[in-house]
Amino acid sequence: MSEKTINNIDLHTGQEIFGQPNLWEDVFNLINNQKERIESFIRPVLENQNLKIVLTGAGSSAFIGEAAQGLVQSATIRSTQAIATTDIVTHPELFFLKDTPTLLVSFARSGNSPESVEAVNLANQHCKNIYHFIITCNKDGQLARYGKANPENCFSLVLPDESNDKSLAMTGSFTSMLLSILLVADIQNIGNKNQDINEIIALGNSILKENKTLATVIDEPFDRVVFLGSGPMLGVARECHLKLQELTDGQIICKHDSFLGFRHGPRAVVNEQTLVVYLFSNNSHVLRYEQDLAKDTATDPRNIKTIAFGGPEDLASTIKIDNNTENNSLHVVPATMIGQLLGYNKSLQLGFNPDNPSVSGTISRVVQGVNIYKK
């Protein structure tokens, strides 16, 4: 691929992917400046000993919750569950407990998706004691407006305008909202996060510098990609799966799984035209489980092509991208860029417009055609 094709700055998608490290610094400064306001809202909510935290959104916004749920639970010491708005809307009674205090954290790029708005309404109906924390990229969206209109039980965190991606695919919006909830969940310690933030910014820039290397694998013949991650990185793997698949309008079929779960049947998807992407943990104990699968794959006689984000130095891999953020839980944020860059480059190679890759128009920036029905 030519350098012009790889770094096409005329497209919103490219600008939004490459602008993320600077955006993360802006998000950190925004939240740090609002520390007292956020703490004054969050602290009394967390005093509910039996509080249930629900992380919700639709599509990529739902995967933010999947990546963050364990880290949020660890930081808040409160039961935390990621539940997509698309599940809440159809079966609210299966997820809300009327007498259990609940904090609904809504992730929304536009804040106008029908399911996102309805999930808030259903939470209000099904919970006696409900609180809302809205993280959105659109100050004019319905959710942002709802938050401002209901300050008694709601906090609306509106991220910088640059996070509100203009392209179809969520890139900067995803990583900004993921970073936001991880900072908010541990808001009392945000003053100690400067080094962690600097590390992920440096890592993000390092990944971007590897874009030409990542692009070389795009020219290899593959028609399916598997993203593997463990714990918080599993949610990131799912987002990477979606990003590559939607940016190529479904021509590249993707899957995601955990390293251990992949052995239990899903591994059957791998053939000679499969690219496997390892999103390795930066926890040495977890890494022992992960590297066993990677070493096993390296012995496959079909010569499976792989990309390794982090992992052991001696691991054989087609492409290896270093991750020097040991025990920094925020490293899940830049890891997402691996799927973004693969999707962006493959989209260009296949002749799509990454800003709007859906030729048939079946997917759009804000979901269309969803009707909300009342019981």
C-alpha cells in the first residue's frame, strides 16, 4: 500500500484515529478539572452498600462497558455489570431489581439512539432508587439534555467536541468514553494518574508509528480475522472485531474470544487465510495462560499469520507491537487502535470510503429504523 493510501488525511476516519492521543490528554484534563463535581455526585451514590452499577450502550458503546466492567468493580468495590441497551429495551425486568439501588452509566456518542434514551426511561420505571451517570460526546444529544434537566439524580459528562466522530465508525469516541469511565470510577485518585496517562499517550503514538508495518499485513491474503483478549481486553477484542468488520462492509469476517475460551471449539474457524490478533495482558500471571495458546499457534503447519500487541519478547509473530505499560490498567484504551488501523487500511485497500463504508446503507452513524414499543 502506498504511504498516501495509508495516511489519507482527507478522510475523517484517519484524522479521528490519529488524533486520539491528543484527545486522551484533553479528556483527562476535562475530568480532572471536574473532579470535585464528579466526586460530590459519585461519593453519596457509592455509599449504598448494595449498589448495583450497570454499564450500558448500544454497539461499540456497549463494548465500552464490557471492557470496563471488571476495572470499575475493582475500583468502586460495587457489583458492576455490562448490559447493552439493546438487551435492556426488550427485557428490562431481567436486569433491574426494583429494591436495589442502581447507578446506570450510559455511554453514547450521539446520545440520540432510540435504545439509549429508552434504557434511561426503563431504569426509572423499574428501580425505586436510580441514579444516572451519562458519558456522551454530543452536548446537544437527548441524553446530554436529559442529564442537565435532572441534576437531582443525574450527572452528565460531555466530552470534548473532537470526541464526537464525524465518520460512521466509532474511534476517538470509543477510546475517550472508555478512558472516561476508568477515570471516573477511581476519581478520588485521579491526581495520581498523570504517569498512567502519559504512558498510554506514548503507547498510542507508538502504535500510530507502527501503522506502515500494520499496513503490510493488509496486502496478505486473508478473509477472516480473530481478535483474542482476556479480562478487560476481551471487550476491546470485541470492539476490534466490529471495527474491522464494519469498515470493510462485512467482506472481512471477524470473531473475538478469550485466549482460554478460544480453545473450546471456536478455534475451528482458523484456516490458512486467517489472521489472529493477540491483545496480550500486561499482567504477568494472565500472560502465562495467553502465551501458551500463542506458542501452540506458532507450531501450526499452516503458518498462521499473527499480530501481537505486547506479550513475551521471544514469541514468534508476523508483527509485534511492544506494550511497555506494566500493570497500567489504562492500556486497554490504546489497544483498541490495533483494530481501528487494521480496519481503516483494509477499507482503503478494498476501495471503500472508511467514513461511510456501508455500500448498501444498512448501517449508519446513528441507528435507523428502531421503533420503541410501550407495554
